[in-house]
Amino acid sequence: MASLNLQTPLTFLKGVGEQRAAMLLKELELETCYDLLHFFPFRYIDRTDFTTVKAVKQNAFTLAELREVQMKGFISKMHIVGAKQGRRLIATFSDNTDTMELVWFNGINWLQKSLKEDVQYIVYGKPSIYNGVVNMMHPEMEPAAQSDFQLSGKIQPIYSGTEKLKSRGINSKMIARFVQSLIAQLSELDLPEQLPASVIQKYKLIGRFEAYKCIHFPDSDAHLQHALRRLKFEELFIDQIKLLRVKQYRHSSSMGFIFKELDTYFNPFYTAHMPFELTNAQKRVMKEIRKDLLSGRQMNRLLQGDVGSGKTVVALLTMLMALDNGFQACLMAPTEILSQQHIAGISELLKDLPIQVALLTGSVKGKQRKLILEGVADGSIQILIGTHALIEETVQFKNLGCVVIDEQHRFGVEQRSKLWNKNSLTPHILVMTATPIPRTLSMAYYGDLDVSIIDELPPGRKPIKTVHRKESERLHVFGFLKEQIAEGRQVFIIYPLIEESEKLDLKNLMAGAEAIERAFPKPQYQVSILHGKMKPADKDFEMQRFLNKQTHIMISTTVIEVGVNVPNATVMVIENAERFGLAQLHQLRGRVGRGAHQSFCLLMTDVKLSNDARKRISTMVETNDGFKIAEVDMQLRGPGEIEGTRQSGAPQFKIANLQTDEPILREARLTADEILDADPNLNTPEHAALKKFLSAQSWKIKQWGKVS
């Protein structure tokens, strides 16, 4: 078809037609030739090597796992055995070395008619052993002399499909024929270069048109690797240059308040009232923030820090800079418990300074709420801490200059954006997370945001000792808990469910509480219970009892995962730990180890564990480093499942894999940086094709700084 291009509907591609095009659209969302070209194989079968029947029979009994093989020979003695469900077609396959049986349970009538005993076939499949005899079930058969799309002797692409497509005869081989037909009608004009020539030369990348041909039909594994590298680099480079251009635009056009003064609140607090010295990591981050606040542009900074690393103090110092310059500040947290923890901690730190701090949550009502709203509106309340109640329209600041978002992934985009509009000029933004983000994800997902990392714990903080215990060791665990309580310490016990589930054989909180209360009887031991279905007032009551050391054990679901600060709690017991993700296990563990005493985390599991569960548990036992844990988490779950990224619109790459392609991502990032530094508007002739391509793209990319 002379007029075919990448925007042509698949209906007009040879061999497709209206019915098949409709099926491909419905099942695989393939509508145009462009979609088909970018429907990459998910694996490949090497059809370049042939073996013999003799070698297959010799190796079958020595290999732990039998692999697909390819042979060339003739069939004979076809006959049907069995009846009904057990009916099968058996044929003898022979080459010049030996014979073996081929077996089919499906398509018997068609196979009997189409297979010929005087035709040489190429046979492909996985050998199996039945009753001590080597055979091959449901092999692929292809006449050796066949010339129409003969896949033997090549590296064969395998495309994903659905059962409905297969039932209509649209299998991987047919999709490969469609792709082959498409590529035969394309030229380099249909896939022009968009990378600058200097970049292609620097990284020794193959041409774009060649890469697309090769990704579908490689001549060799080396050829395939060249194509993969070219297309991965291009995908990551385009993503990075989009992110960096957004960041570039924000830096050049987004005006921000300048915070020059530090004398009224910041310096007195820092020099006379801060009860500890900042770590070197905290000092480094404060310099980065200070530079932002003097730049004249709006700060949009993500602050990463492991549990207990001191993010809150950095946030407080940032808010004090706003106060020194006549502005208000607010801190939004995802839960009432965490909001209360923040105001308690911040109020204690600021007790010797004349600063008005208030708490606004959903449970603050009546006259108290009215007074707070008035104080925020007239500026007498300088720091407002709260939950999503802060974004309500009734909350009107006099002059909001700094917004801090704690555990930012817990809030929706729309929720966060409402805070940005609380002032005529967008306030400075500091978003914090205690969920460490692997460097690869940080570059890919937060590339348009300035990132600071606190990678150092305060001195004197003792590492939490983490151990793995099975159900058979429960009595020993209870004995250890009693020893800790006798020393004046307190204990968290976490369950994954509130009530018993019929589908999941898990410990549940209510049954667990009964068992704990039997093992730790009153009045010697006092127990608190906390879960998400409780009323806020009841949650607060139980939390306060535990904080005030009126109870020894807090039995809870994961509602205490983030932000709860009980320095006297030294033991975290996590029931059914195999059911939790690594990030959640790390967050839960971070609820202890916040005081001067040695703390412990006990991971309780079943005896039988999956490989992934065993890896998660062993990782927790081996390290307390949140960033190492995040790397393992990404390896196990994939980047799109890391907490906060899937739900927040993180880019879904077509061919690049952030778990394995960090070196390519680094190259792409460096290249994008260098190009924009030298040619910010991409005006040079060398960048004309790139600029044209970018201008044609829909800029549907995540902007963590603007999230509005």
C-alpha cells in the first residue's frame, strides 16, 4: 500500500481487515500502524540452533529443567489413541540419529489432514518425560521448505495476546506477520531521527529505523541488544528532557517570595533553643533550602529522609524563615494522630519563643474552630498544623508563604493543589516523605522537582535489632515481651486485618487481642487497641493512654504506620509479616527506636514462605537502611508498584525497565542536562528535529512541583 503511514488504521494493513482490526483494538488497544509498531515482543525464541533426537533423549534425564528445542526430520506412523478426554494423536518423529513420539490432544482432525509423511518438518517444542519415555507434546510444526514467513533459522518474536484473540486465530505468529508486512512498507522517512547526531555518535547508537526493524526481527542476539539500547535510551532521554524543560520553565517564570531575614525567630531558635545539633545531612539540606528561598523563584523541593532522620526539624526551620519575613506557614499531615504528634513536638520546641501555633483537624469544632479560623485570617496564628481540613475554603490565610506536606503520597493531587492557591503568589512548597525512593525512581518520577536527601541518622541513635520468628517460637516471644515490660518498656503488636477474613488465612486483630490478653492478664498488664474503624475520639483516647504509659501493649493495625512517636516503646511485633510489603515493614519498624533504649523488631511468619516473602524478611533482618530496602522493593515489585508512584501518575515506559536500566537512565539524564544547558530553547539546527518532536507531543507528564 503506497499511501500507508504510521497513522493509518490497522484495517488497511494487508491481512488485517475490519474484523481483525476490531479485535486487536478491543483486546490489545491497537488501532493504528503506530500502535502495532510499538507493540514490542515480550520475549524471543532462538530458532537459529538445531539439535538431534539422540541429543534430546540423552539430555532429558540429566537436565533439571527441560528447554525448548528445534529439530529437523520426518513423521510417520500417525495414529489416534484413547477416547473422549484422553483422545490424542501420536506420530513418530525421526531424523538420522533416532526416533521419538510427538503427541497432540487438540486439533487432531485438522492435524491428521494437514501433516504429511513425505514432507520434511522443522519441529519446535519442549521435551517431556512420561513413564520414562521422552516425547514432545503439542510441538510447532513447519515444513522445512516453507518460504512464507518461515521463522525457523531466526530469532522469533513472541507477542502477548489474549484467549479471545487466539480463539479467532490471531496468535503471536499472525501478529508477527502483520508487523512484518508493516515494516516492509515503511522507510526511514516514516521514522526520522529525533536524537541529535552528536548523541547518536557519542553513545554509538544504531539508527532509529533500523532499531524498530531489529526489535521485532533481530538477526542475532547482539543485533537485538543494539536495538534495545537505542530504543530504551530514546524513551528515557525524551522523558528526561520533558521533565527538565518543565523544571527549566518553572525556574525561569515561577516567581517566589524572597526570605532574607533570619533574626526574629530562626536565629534565636537555632542558636539558643534547639535542643540538639543538626547532622551534617540536615545542614546540607538547609543550605539547599536557603538557596531556594533567596533565589526569587518559588521553591518546589522534595525532602526524602528515612524514619527518624530529622525531617520535621528541617521543616520547622524552613517555616521559621517564612515567619521571619512576615509570612505564615502551614504543615499538612495525612492523619489526625500524625497532626497531633507534629503540634506536640513543634510546640515543645518553640515553647520559649512567642510564636502562635494552632491545630486544625476535622474534630476541631464550634467556638474553638471559629477562633482558629479568625486567627489564621488575621495573621495572629503564624503556624497552622492539620489534616486535609487545611484545604477547606473556610481556611483563609492572611499571608501564606510556606507550605509543608508530610507523607505527600497520602494526599491526592487535587487536595494538595488547593493549598497552593491560598495566596495570590504561590507559596514555597516543601513535600516530605519517609518512604525512601530509589535513585532511579527519583530521576524518572521526580525529575522536574528539586530533591534533597537526609541520609544520616542523629548521633547516639541505636540501630533497631530485627529478628525473624515463627509461630512455634511464640512462647519465647511472649517471654521476651514480658522482660521488656518489666524493664519499663512498651510494645507494639501489629496485625494486617481488623476482622477475620474467609479468603485469607491471617491473624486478625480481634482474635489476636484475645490471645494477648490471656497471655498478659490484668491487672499486671494493660492493653490498648487501635484500628481504622474506631471513632477519632476513641483512637485519641487509646493513643494517649499508651503515650502516658498507662498501657504496656498497643495492639494495632497499620494505622500507626506513619508518624506515631512513642520514645518508650522499644518492641515492634509484626504478625503475618510475610503479608506486608517492604516499605510498610520498614515504616512500621520505624515506630520504635526513637528513644535512648535498645529497640527490637520481631517479624512473625508462617513456616512456609514464598521466595519473595523470604527475600523481604531477610532484607529486613539484614539492614536498617531505607534506601537499600527501597532498592530491593523495586526489584521485587517493579517500579510502578512502589508506594505512591502508581497512584500518582508515574510514567509507564514502553520498553525501558527502571529495575535494570539505571545506567541508560543516567546517560539519558546527563545528555538532556547538557543539551538544555547549552541550548535552553533548542534553537540550534542540530536540535531542530528534537524540538519539532517535543512540540508535537502532548505534555502529559507528572509535575510534582505544580501538582495542580
